[in-house]
Amino acid sequence: MAQEDNDSRIERFRRELNAAKTLRQIQFAMEAYCDRVGILMLSYFHFPPIGAADFGPDITVYSFGFPPEWSARYRDEGLMQVDPLRRLATQRTLPFWWSQIESLIRVDSNERAYLERARKANLGDGLSIPVFGPNGRNGYYGAGFGDDPPHWNEPLITEIHATCQFAHLRFCDLILQALPESVTLSERERQILGKLVRGQSNQMIATELSISANTVDTYVRRCFDKLGVNDRMTAGLRGLALGLVD
């Protein structure tokens, strides 16, 4: 596969991605790219950070190409919760082959049963691809190649990793635009929230900043009000999710 062809394929994908204004358009761009490189199945999972407005159960944003009966079982039987590929993908930075999973981590009985069901579904081999976004807004892609995965083609694996990362960041752009307006804190409120996140008490913060504990308490309550929370832990988590903590 010539380098010029690779560059042309990536640039074409980037143009399609930059033009995407909706999640569906991102999916169309991914489907077209998968067709060009021989990916038969693709799924995308998005993990909003704790404290984000859209935080909740792990989100399967989209998938295509998987056998319909397998997709239905995965969704309806909650197989995401026992999928060791998903678990390992949240712990790694580089892609790994599905067939490597039992050599990379210890799997429990439920996870082993899941892997056996996946084998019986004849999904073949594929890549789990971790992707990363702003303020811990991470995720991963599962790219299935069926019975003929390109194990030997490291440049192609690197290219696929890059395109998945590009798509994830574009999705992050769209979802962040759709979330409620960002919280704004004053410089002093951000400073105190940062110290709160690091476990400092109001008295410790007051001593360090040479202000009264009552003043610190006032700032903490202002932070709570702006963040829409009632306790220090939730304030810290939401502040981290919103990028308000340095």
C-alpha cells in the first residue's frame, strides 16, 4: 500500500469529518473509511467523565456491521458489563487485538463466558482502540476484520488508530456544543476549588491564602451554587469534568 495512497485516504477522511455537523454524519464518514480499509464491523463507546452533565451508564454511540443477533444480545443482556475488551481498553493507550485479551489481563468466569459466546458468534478477530478527549472524555472503538485481520500491517493499524482518535475528538466537539452552557468561576473561586479537589479543609485553605475561614466558606458555597452541587466531592468531580481545576 503506497504511502501516497495512505495520505490521500487520511486526508479524504479528515475532510469528511471536518464537514460533519451531526453524529450521523460522523458515522457516515467512519463507514466510508471502514469500507476503504477493509474493516467489516465497527462499534464506538463514549465515556462521559464523572461530574459531566451527560454522565451516566457507558454509552454505545453507534455500531455497524456486526451480526444483528449479536448486537441485540449485547444490548439487551447487558454484555457490556462483562466485556473484558471494554475493561482493558480503559486501561491502555494503544490498540490491541481481541485475540490477545487473555494474555494481557486475567479474566474472571463471567468474562471468560463472554469471550466464549463471542467466539461462537464467529466475529473473527479485530482491534480494540482506546481514544482520548478533553477533561477525561474518553472512549474506545472496536474494529472487526472477520477471519482475515491484517496482523502484519502495522502502518495500517497506526492509521486506523489515528482516524478513530480524529472521529472521537470530532464527536466531543459536537457533544460539548450541545451540553448546557459552561460554568464560569472567578479566579479566586477556581483557586479555592482546586485546593478543595486536593483535599484541603477550609481552615487549611484559609491559612495558605491568608484569608478567614468564613471567607473560604463563602467562596466554597458560591462554587457549590454555580456547579449545582451540595458537597465537596461532587463539586470536585464536576469541576474536573468541566476543566475548571488546574
